Amino acid sequence: MKSTPEKKKSVSVLIGAAFLMATSAIGPGFMTQTAAFTAQFRADFAFVILASVILAYVAQLNVWTIIAVSKLRGQDIANRVLPGLGYFVAFLVALGGLAFNIGNIGGAALGINVMFGVDTTFAAIISAVLGVIVFVSHKATKAMDAVTKYLGLLMLLLIGYVAVISAPPVGMALKHSVVPNNYEWLATITLLGGTVGGYITFSGGHRLIDAGIVGEENLPEVRRSATLGMGVTTLVRVLFFLAVLGVVVQGKTLDPTNPAADAFLLSAGNVGYRIFGLVFFCAAITSVVGAAYTSVSFLKTLFKPIAAHENLWIIGFIVASAIILVILGKPAMLLIVAGSLNGLILPITLAVMLLAARRKDIMGDFKPSPILYWSGWAVVVISAYIGYVSLQGIGKLLG
């Protein structure tokens, strides 16, 4: 039986893992995607949110369960399924994490620019430095838990305030969440990719491995942590969607170069614009932390030098993201495309995990829930099909 201090530590880590996953999903890409798609599809986007949340929750529960019971990280599970496969999965996830992190640094820079008027290039450097500071301490994971938890709660409160101010048509949104006029596949795969695509699916699970909260005996707590993370993600997504919907149904047109900022400006004036800057910064900097941590966690068991100097590699990942951003320039389109591409990674990584779920050499005597297991395969098929359909849409986005 765990002592009281150990229980408190476990609860803190479980909450931290939930917020790590949630804030990884609630990045500047999520806000850019939600604002752009809400302006385009209006109330129909409620269906996209509902569909993506259901698919994401099934994927998340399966992955966290398999990681917890096997006591292995995603890449090591993949290598057990097929030798060498773990390297391929790690490359996919790390590459997707890098693409997202370039946009995350850009989002944090934009937030600083909105709040203080600082040049975005200089703001990007400041953002990278702030991300690096989290991993300088030898208690980096504890600092990461605190940053994601408290900034996540701050985002929730601020977005909720703007959602109330914009006075959205909640009844219309509820109706269209079940019976939309049009089914938007590209929007669904993009949102799904931004919720559990790429590294995001594994962020909380890998955090629990590092904390030693694994094994079948801890499975109920692990699943509650996954549910909390998805709950926070869903609540923020819904509130942000309603905040933007309240603006566009009034016939106002959002600036396509920065639709999220324009939605806050039009709904709550200059105060709303400043709130946007703070929210965008919080969303971005927590995603910088989550993307860097999880991407490197996929490499550290495959390459000994990375395991020996994990924090230095995480810092290097953040610095590289900032340098690439400064070279490439504005990241808005990259954020949407990265979400789509990470959605395409999802059926691959989830299929690998499900193949492991019934392997006795990986899971021991554990028997997965048939409903959860086959629902997971349904998500693989659906996300693969939607991804195939949306490839043409990604091509159009790239011009």
C-alpha cells in the first residue's frame, strides 16, 4: 500500500500527464484550425468536433492501456511487434512533432507580439528560451507538469470568458453536432490529427512510464488520467468553437491571415485581442514543451546517447524548431498541414499498438476489452479512409 506522500505524488503525476496530453492537443494549431474551419463551415463544425472527440477518446484509451500494461514506450512496443518497426514509428512521430513545434514556437511568438508588440523574430527567440528553461532543471518533469497544468487552467478560464461574451447560438451548434448539412472530411482528419495524431497520443502515456505509474494494477488510475486529459481538451475545443461561432453567425468576416486573433478582437474588442495573445502564448508554450519531451522520448530508448543526455536533446529540439521557424517565416499554413499529416500518422501508430494488444509476449496475461479493442480498429479504418480522402485537400492547401 502506498504511503500518503506517495499517493499525493502519484495523483500529481496523473494530473500532470493528463494536462500534458491536453495542452499538447490545445496548441496554436488547434486555435488556427478551429477558427479557420468555423469561419468556413459555421455550425456544421460542431459535428467535426464531436466526431473527432469520439474517435480520439477511443484511440487514447487504447494507447494508454497498452503502454501501461506492457510498461513499454510506443517505439519499443513497435519493435516487439516487428523488429525495426519501432525506428520507423519513432521517425514518423519525431518528424511530425518537429513540424508541430515549428508552428508552436511561431504561435508563442505571435502571442508575445500581440501582448507586448515585440517583433515576432525576437519573440520566437524569447519563446524558445522560455521552453528551454523548463528542461534546464534536474527536476524538469516536475516543472513540465506544473507549467502544463496551470497554464492549461488559465487558458480554459480565458476562453470560457470570451465564449460567454460572444453569445454563440448554442442550440444551433447542438443540432448541427448530430445533423450537419455537410460532412467535412478534411476538417475531421485535421482536428483528429491535432487531438491525438503523431506524438500527442503517446505524450501522457510516456510521462507515466517515466514516473513508474505502470502495470495492470494502476490501469484504473491511468484510464482516469486519459479521460481527464480528453475532457479538458474537449471542453476547451467546444468553448473556443462557440467563441468563434458567436462572431461569424453575426455576418462578420475573419481575417484569413489570423482568424483566431480576429475572432477575439471582434467579440471582445481590444481586451479580447490581448486575451487572445495570452491564450495563444499559453497554448503554444505548453505545446512546445509537450512536443519536445514526447518526440525525444520516442528516440531515447533507441539511441543510447539520447538517453544519456535526454534534457540536452530536448533543448536541442526546441532550439532547432526556433531556427527553422525563423528561416521559414509565418507558420499558419504549416500548422493546418501538420495537423492533417499527423492525422495520417494516427492509423499507422494505432494499428501497431492494437497488434500488440493481443501479444502475450508484450501484454502478458492481460485481455483487452473487446469493445475497446474493436472500436480501436474501427478508428484505424475510419481515420485511414478519411486521410485518403483528404489527401487531395492537403494538396490544395499546399497550392
